[in-house]
Amino acid sequence: MAVAALALEDITVTFVSQDGGRYTALRNTTLRVAPGEFVSVVGPTGCGKSTLLNVAVGLLQPSAGRIRVFDEPLAGLNRKAGYLFQTEALMPWRTALQNVTAGLEFRKTDSSRAARQAENWLQRVGLGGFGERYPHQLSGGMRKRVALAQTLILDPPIILMDEPFSALDIQTRQLMENELLELWSANRKSVVFITHDLEEAISLSDRVVVLSAGPEAHPIGEFDIDLPRPRDVAEIRLAPRFIELHTLIWRAMKNEVLKSYARQQKQ
């Protein structure tokens, strides 16, 4: 069996409040991602998807379980992973070019070399000529492109993405999804993509993992996505096989979504 790029094994995460209350977000959750595999994790609101990603990047220590990165135990931050947050983490006082070079600066890369690489990445994400603009001068889609370049310029073998396109309008979102697929197909990083949108998950992924409703969320199904690549995310949604997969996965999700909704109504 090939070594997994990322292996989360029997992960349990329990939070303890100041008054001694305990909340178990994840219970005995296992997720393995192969080198070059694109995996999406879906599930109802509050099921621990972002918690799982925070464990994978090393921002949160699990209460129980093991994390391995290319078969090495994870200690501290996951230096082999790039993390794209739901809200872009751009520094407003820096230009687009300066934001993209930030990670290279932390690595002590020569400034002229870092600038050349950043300009190349801005070109690759469709922002050639926008390097001197500040975040407030860019649209939401443009800021997402800068954040994507900011992550990918560091060439991480693993990319963790927490609903990165959820705030965008549908047209911009589909453009960004296609942009992501084009960049991913060029060098096949391992991707863990968190989303509430089942259509997005199917359109992008090699595999979709469904989590149960929380508390004590855990995987309740894994589905291989056998749609041909390359894909256009708008066109692929019209394919009969896409509709079959959507129906199959939604059947696994539906009861969990209803449980989550009922729990929220009681709060």
C-alpha cells in the first residue's frame, strides 16, 4: 500500500469549557489522503469539518488519535501543508505582490527572486498587472486568487482548503473552481477541501467523504467520483453520472442534515 500523504487515524477532539462542560466534536474519525488525491469533506453545519482541518494542519491537538504526514508523525505545525482559509488572510497594508511574497520572505528567499516568482504566480491565477493593487482595490474573486497564489507559491505537497469560495457569487465561484482544477492538475498536490456544497464537492474531487451530524461526528460514507478529467465544473453537473452520484451521496447526507437542523432549532 502506498504511503498516504496525510493520515488522520482514530481522531477524537473534545473541548472543555471553563465551567467544566465537555463537547466532543469528532469521535474515532479516520481520513487518509493519497499523494495527488483531491478529497472533499462534506456534512451538515457544526459537524466538525473545520476542526478536522485544524487537526490536519497542526493548529489543534486531538484528544486521541494519530496524525501522520508522508508516514512521519506530525509534531507541531504541518510544514508540508498550505492552508487556504474561508476568509482570505491577506495583509491590507501590503500589495497583492507583497502578499504573495510573504511566505517566501519568511523563508529568507532573495527578494528579487521572490518578486519574480510572485509575478509568475499572479500571472498563473489571472492577475498579471494587478500586483501593485492593495486588497481593498480588488474584488472578492481577485482577493481569492491572491490568497491562492500566496498558498501555492510555497509549493506545499498538501493543500488544506476550508470553504475557500463560499462567499463568492456563483459565476465567480465556478471560475475559481475551474482555476483551482487547472492549477491542481498541473502538479497534482494532495488536497483536502471542506465544503457545505455537495455539487462543488462532486465537481472537484476524486473522492467525497461524508461526516455525520455533531456532536461526536464521524465518517458515514466515502464515495469515489469516477467522472472523467479534465472537468468544467458547470458542464460536468449536467452529466447523467454526476446526477447519479449526487443522488447517492445526498441519500447518505440527508438524515444527518435534518438532525443538525432540528438540533439548531432547539437551541
